[in-house]
Amino acid sequence: MSEQPTYSGRRTGVRVVVAGDRGTGKSSLIVALATESFADNLPPVIPPTILPADLYLDHIPVTVVDTSSSMESSIKRNEELKRADAVMLTYACDQPMTLTRISSYWLPELHRLEVKVPVILVGCKLDLRDEHDPISMEQVMTPIMQQFREIETCIECSAATFLQVPEAFFYAQKAVLHPTLPLFDQETQSLQPRCVSALRRIFTLCDHDMDGALNDLELNEFQVKCFNAPLQPEEIVGVQRVVQEKLPEGVNENGLTLDGFLFLHALFIEKGRLETTWAVMRKFGYEDDLKLRDDFLTVPFNVAPDQSVELTTEAVEFLRGIFRLHDTDNDGAVRPTELDILFATAPESPWSEFPYQDAAERTALGDLTLNGFLSEWALMTLIDPKKTVANLIYIGYRGDPASALHLTRRRKADRKKQKTERNVFNCFVFGPKSAGKSAIINSFIDRPFSKSDTTKTGERYAVNVVDEVGGNKKTLVLREIPEDEVKKNLSEKNSLAACDVAVFVYDSSDEHSWKRSKELLAEVARKGDESEDYLVPCLLIAAKDDLDPYPMAVRDSLGISQELGIEAPIRVSMKQSNLNNVFGRIVSAAEHPHLSIPETETRKNRKKYRQLFNRSLTFVSVGAAAAVVGLAAYRAYAARRSSSS
């Protein structure tokens, strides 16, 4: 790992924008680099300058953009700053006020413009600084760099004497191609969490015998893969000696441990050799944000709106194995700490935020069961297949991504065939506020009933495995659609294309709740009238069955169900734990995609029209057939007469 690697990322150029107070030497600095000479009487702003690709070792051309500090030019300057890959902020070494303005104006201005790129502070006119006024760069710059973490480095130079001019632009280019911030936290002087996760994954991939250390052969293979050059035996000994002197646990009898591997990279970074660690990262597919590149995460098919993506049996078995590996006490659940270890080679846990957080079944202690673990993966695959591919790779899946994912048949085709082969069903849950939706969803993931559930609002997901008669298992995803978002949701063209079944929850004791739920059912049914692509099986759920029912709701709901040709309302009470097999019945409705679809007047009229049209075709066909038979008989008769005569 001692080679000096060149840039191996995907950038084809670097755009550096130079800004700072008037008279700080911006234009002179740029001209000095381009011409290797000092020029007087320059225009206020010089045109963009393209530096040749062979000027620096990485062979990436740099475009340097000069800017004016005048108020009249602020719009153009701000546009250029927003397009920058890196910003050089200049101050004049002989004008202390211009340095003060860096922290009082220019850096806050970059924050205001939301310019989130590396910043290089460049002191110009070093040759004009008063020799009798010595200044400590470290003493002056440390407070500024601590306040503004985007500052990569500080350097002072002189365009007149050409002192450190090339170095200033080298640091700007390096800050873009080999940035410090994603890898290293200057404040804590430690590797960033994402950097540790990426290096942990790389170490695991290279530790072929899985003994927790890189032996000489594994270390050499790693070196060749990343730098195209093997390590000599004495070099391997040298690397291990350096690690062991500083970190005894970094080397054991088997070779370089993970701690030692991480220590080496921290050492490279501290010594300014970020390009070494970045060469390793990019060889293993990482972008600047330390997530895998898109070309590593290809989903091998295009997904139509009414199709979904599921995990294959091969991927599920891999995940079962990973779960068992991290369930160290074999209690059928992984603790939060065990889950953190499981995803220690990923940039972060994929389930730490909406919609995955709290979406699956957990034990009373907050541990994730195997069903919950596989359910979270099923939900992620349904919503974001690319994210599933990424996290499978992060945790060690080495197969072809195509072998991990399965594309389902289109829902329209399922309806025609009157069956589906899906294993994961997406159920939209509609209903007015306080109808009992949250209580039903919580019961689905084994959360106890609570009166506070009725006050929750906002979209949420819940996912779990539903056991069927005969031993089959299906995964059901419940997606709660907030009442005030229904109109917006249904206005989108393909809003129902992803829905396998829609349920409408109402408080059976409340008149308004029933009427509003009936309206929501009508809105969804009308969406189906627009196109057969949006036809969805529908179920009514009468919640809070432990309360005295609203009499009109009972009669009306039965009448509506009969009129629309859907199942009678499923009566449930979360308080009394009376679920009435509601989740099994939802799965059953999804498994029969041609049934439980509301028969609206529009659909009935279409059916009548089709029946009349088909009868007409039958009549025409029969008539045509009779005509053909008659014509054939006449020809036979005519032929017999002519032969007899």
C-alpha cells in the first residue's frame, strides 16, 4: 500500500472558482499559474482558464473561474459559486482586514448560497507581508477551520515570485478528487463512520479464509487489486511492524487485523495521502459519498407501474443465513446491537428512518424477529429495489443482483388469469381520522392496543408474514393513506397501479366515520372507472366492534356491499383482540384479483355493452355461417342439374 495512485474516479474535469475581496490578488494568481509569470494592469476579471491535464499527476484538467467582488456582479458570481467543484477564497497577506472578511463575510455567504464544496483559503501577496510582523498560520487558521469544516487546507503564496502558486491549485484539485471530509473527522482526529463501514466491508471481502486477519497472500492480493503492484515480503513485514509498534492488536499470528487495517488508512490520511485510501474505495465501487456507484446497483429489468419486485428464494435463504449468524444467543431475534453489527459494512442502517423504522414486528424488548427481519427486506424490495441490491452487497451477497430479484407479472394479466403468483401484497388502508386504522396496523405487527393510537396521523407502513391454511406464507404490506392526502394521491395517474387490495376502515359506532369511508370507497371505485389498469379489490372493515353500532351504518354497509358485489364488512375490535382473521381475508382478496372489485354503474354499463356487442357478433357469425352453408348448398344443387342435363 505504498504506491502513489492516480485518480481512478469518474470525473473528467474540476471547476475551481476563485472569490475574495477586491485587490487580494485573484486574477494575478490565476495568470501566474497559467503563464508562469507576473502581469501588471490586468482586467478586473479574466476569462475562465483551462489548465492542461498533464499539469498534475492525476491528469484531470482544471478550469479556473475568476470572479468580481463588486455588488453589481453578485448575481453572476453567485451563479459561478453554485457551479463550483471547489472554491478558493483569497485574502491579501499584507491586508489583515481581508483575512477577517473570510470568516465574517465570504464563508457565511457560501453557507447562505448552500455551496457545499471543499474550500481552500489562499493568502496572496506573501512577498508584501511585513517581515517585522511575524504570523503563525496555525494559530490564525485553526479557529477558522474549526468553525467552518468545509475548509480543506490553507496556503500562502506569491504570484510575483511564483512561490507556492502551483501548490495552491494542486490542493484545490486534490480536495475535489480526494476529499478529506468523507474519510476523516478533523475535530475528533478519527475516521468517519461511513469510512469505517466501507473499509470494514473491503476487509471482509479480502479476508477469504474468514479468520479475522489478512495473511500475507490476502494482503498481497488486495495490493495487486488496488494498485496493480505486489508487495515484496520485506514490505509486508515493514507494514506489520509499523502497525504493531503503534497498535499491538493491529497484528496477530494470522496477519493484519481489522483494527490494523483501519489504523493504516487513518495513518495515510493523517500524512496527507488521501489518494491511497480513495484508490481503495474506488476500486471497490465507492463514490465520494462512500456509497456504491450506480453501475454496481443495476436492477436487471424495467418495472411497470402495476408490477412489483420481490426477493428470490436464493436471496431469502442468504438473508436467513445472515440472520442466524448474528442471532448469537439463538433466541430467534436480533437485538438492536446485533442489527448494528449486521449492517456495520453498510453506510448506515437502511431501516433507521421512514418508512422502515417501526414497520415490522419486534419483541417486547425491541428485538427484531426473523419474520420481522425478512418482512423489512420485503418492504424495502417493494418500495426501492435498488436500495435492496445495495444493502445485499454491503452485507456480503456475492451473487449476481439479477439472481436476488424477481419481477412479478402485471396485475392486469393476473386479473385476466384470475390468479396471482405474488408472494408480497401491497394493501392501501383508507379511512377517516379516528376510525381505528392505526390500531389495526399496530395489531398487525403485534403492538398492544392503546387509546393514543387513534390520534396518530400521517402516512405509515407496516409489514408482516401472514400464515395461510395449508402452511403457505405470504407477506402483507399495509400502507396507511392519510385522509387529507387521498385527493392528492388519487390525482396521480398511476396512484392505484401498485395496489393489490384497498381496505376502507370506519368506526362502526360513528355516523360520520361510516359516511366518510363510503365516500373514500366511491373515490377509489371511480378511479377504476377511468381505466381497467386501476381496478382494485376492495374490502370494508368495521372497526371498534366493541362499541354500540350506529344502526344506519350496519344496514347501509350491507346494502352497499351487496350493490357493489364486494364482501360484507369485516367486523373487528382491537380492544377485545377480535381480529376476525382480517389479515388473512385481505391476503385472500389479493390472491383473487378478479373478485371484490366494486361493480359501479359505469362498470355495469360497460358489461352490458360488451354482452350486447358479443351477442351481435354471435348473431352476425351465425348469419354468416348460414349464408355460407346456403351458398354451398345452392352450388351443389346447380352442379347436379348441369351434370344431369
